[in-house]
Amino acid sequence: SALPEKKMIFKGLTVNKEDMNKLMLTPLIRYPLPGGSALITFEEAKVAQRIIEMREHTVELSCGEVEELDRCRVRVQAVPMEILLPSALEIRLTQSSRSILVSDLPRLDISKEAVLDKLELFFSKTKNGGSEVESREFLEDSDQVVLTFTKHGVAEPLIERGHIQVPIGKGKYKVKLSPYMSGDISNLQLQPSCCPRTVLLVGIPDVLSEESMRDALEIHFQKASRGGGEVDALAYVPAGRTGVAVFVEDTG
């Protein structure tokens, strides 16, 4: 009851799912892209599969006035985009004895640093149930703050209170106090997964500017006469450089 409220769904096997809390895992995969490659995502999976089955593709380039047409064409290879996804995940949770999690903070027109100052000032006073604050920080991509005290025995009584009124800005606001849990991955199993709508293009020579090559690739692969279809997204990394592609769950 003292944990922050959040709706979650766990997609896996449980002994008795009616008695289990729910947890949702959303994949966020960062994949390194080498130079001379491109990722192209089509609107339809069948188009991506067709491009992969054709394997080699000859892309025509706009090179200006060139007598030999072969100089205005490049050959690229299309291969499946395979990434590793977790098939099993076990996390060991540990409750901190000196830290609390402060949530339900108001959305005010003041900086995060000012909010941290107000929280540290309030919770460093013994009359408010606190003590000297060792550190304070916002959790990444969150409106929740972790406060760590220098002494043991301060966090637990605050957590038992559940909520407390804290002056922030020009008013007082009721915030929620919860245990701060840290997690360590105790078991992680991965399995390869193929992106159904995305194709990896390799062997792209550095003969055009980045924008021109990106346009040429998109024009080529959106034509049905060449096995392509509507392109949803395209990312190109020129030779001599590296990039990182971020894959998220396909909800389309």
C-alpha cells in the first residue's frame, strides 16, 4: 500500500495470476549501426519480407550528367533486422534503509532544482520527522524524487505516515512518501527476434551526400515495380560514421 500507484501488466507465467501484482515490460532496444548501412521500415510487413527475399538491389542515383549509366547505380544488400529481446527476466529488489521516494509532486512553474531545494529544506528538519539529507535527485524520466538521509531509522517512520504536507512555491501540497526500492537483475535470458517491418541495408558506398542518398534509397524502395512499398521511416549512416537505432514496441 506504500508503493507508488502505477498500473502494470506482467506478460509471463505465474502460479496464480489472480493473486499476483501486474507488471508491464516495454522493450527499448538500442542497436549500433555501422557506416554504409541504412534501416528502412515499411508500412506493411509483407513488403519488408519481399525486399529481403530479393536480397540484392540496384539503386539508381541522381549524379548529374554522366555518360556511363553504371556510374549512377549502386548495389546494396537487404538482410533481416534481428535483435535480442528478453524472454525471461528476474529482478531482486532491495528496500533502502536510508532513502524515501517522494511522489505526487505538484506541477508548478518552477525549476526542478528549486523543488529539490524545498524538499531538502523541509525533510532536513527534525520537527517534520526528517534529518540531514545526504542526496536528492529526480528519477530519470519521472516526476518522483529520491531523498537519502545521512542517518538510518529516519526513512521508515516517514514511509509509515504515507503522505505529508510540504510547502513548495507559494502553497502547501500533499505528497506521497514510499519506500525506495533498488533492483538488480539476477537472471536474464535473451532470444533473437526479427523485426517484421524493418530491413537492414548494407554495403552502401559513400558517393552522395547524406540527404541525397537517403532520398535515393527512399525513392527506390517505395516503388512497387521494384518490390517496394510505402516507407514508414528510413535512417542512413554514411561510411566512416556510426549510428544507434532505437527500437520500441510496434503498436501499429
